[in-house]
Amino acid sequence: MKLTALSWNLFHGRDFPPDPTLFTWRSRLLRLSERNATHIQVNRALLPEFAQLLAGAEWDVALLQECPPRWRDPLARACGAEAHRSLTSRNSLAPLRSLAARLNPDLIASAEGGSNLILVRNSLRFAFCFSGEQKANRNAAIVERRELAIHTGPPERRTMAFARTAAGLCVANLHASAHRPELAREDVLRAAAAASEWAGEAPLLFGGDFNLRPAGSPAAFAELRERFGLDGATGPQAIDHLLVRGLETVEPPRQWPAARREVKEDGLALRLSDHAPVEAGFRLPRRPEMR
């Protein structure tokens, strides 16, 4: 079975035009849109735009980072998917933070709080016949959920979400510490150890925002490959990755072109997030016990 995976850091549900002069205090404080000849920068809730883009893309499993926690259910409904979420940092007083983010997303920015979200579409639900324990869960796309705090000290809490799908694929989604490669390396390796243990012999998709570039941290990616069998970095300068073990790579991970994450607003381009989604295609082996 061929499946498509997507990893995307949502930038806390905000837009990120290529022209830095469009980021102004006028927009940030007064919520006024800024424009140039090609792009627009807005300061408003963009859930409909993100949901529309994700719902219209072809994927079976999506790994989302910096996802506003309140977006879990709306995104799952829009995409026809089942969700598993792990909260990251700044999630105390969640109702007040959510209200502030609805009123002025750019002013509160990441202070709304974040989460790592796994979405599994129904395309994986009946991909195989079921046997044993999975037969009892045949109406679920996700049959096991776990989470792990991979970093608890300064500068902030980081987590990994883990899900086992009804098709037998295990998925781990993480966002490692930023601006500190030594901490990011520890986060990623700690997550890889737990995900590998939890997955057992099952195929594993291990992805997210590692905040590590293979060109700058080759030893970390070598350890992921040699110790855990996880391979397939997006590129030497990339920080968003979809590594796999036990899956055949059909289409190597690649970043979307910038225009693909843009939607139209008043005839101009509204570019979603400061990260490009990473997409890859894999082939999931049929397990012998599934008849």
C-alpha cells in the first residue's frame, strides 16, 4: 500500500509573507493588513485558510507542529481524519490564551501555547483486513496513543506524540528545542529511543521539526540511522524531516514550493506559516498475519 505523509510547522496558525517590511507595529497593534505588489500580511485568525489547504492536499498521515491546541478538532473534521495531540509549552490558562489569540494572533504569537498534532485520514482505516486485537478497533484509524515529554527544562517544554494506526504503521511527531543544536540532538534521540521501543517491529514514521540540519549535525543523523534504523532526511539544510524504518521510500521527502502554501486574499498572495510543508511517499508492507 502506498501512503503519503506530510509534516508541517504551522507557525501557530499565522502567515509569513516573503517581504519583511510587511511586518509592522501598525499591523501588530491595530490589526491592519499590509500589502505590496504581490503579497498581503494579515493579523487575524487563519484557521479556515489552513484547514482548506490541508483538506485539499493529498496525504494519508499529517504531522503538524506549532499547532494551536484549539485547532485539533476543526482540522480533523475538515480533513476527514482522526487526531492525536500532545501539548507542548505555554498552555496554562488555555481559555484566556485562546481568546487573546483569536483577538490578535500576531501580538500573542507563540504565547497562545502549542501542540504536536497527528492526523490520520480514513484512507488508512480499512487499508488492511484486521485480526486479533485490531478487529475490536476496526472503526478507529488510530488504535494506540502515547506521548512523551522529550525536554522539560529551559528554555521550554517539548513533547512527542506517538500513534499506532489500524494499518499497522506507527507515527511519531516531535518538535525539538530551537536555537540550541545540542538540546535539539538530545530531544530527537530521546524521542527516537521511545518511539522505536513503542513501535516494536512495526513500521515507523518518525518526523517533525527537528531543529537540526544534517549538514550541521551529521553525527545526530548518523546515530538515528545506525542505532534506530531511521533514515531519509529531507536535505542537508532542512530542519523538517520524515524519517522511516520498515517502509519503502517511493518519493523522497521534499519541501513544497512556496506558492503551494499560499492562498488568495484581495487578489494578493497570503503565505501560510514560516515553514514549507515536507511531503514524502512510502510503501507500507502488508503484514503476514493480516488475512
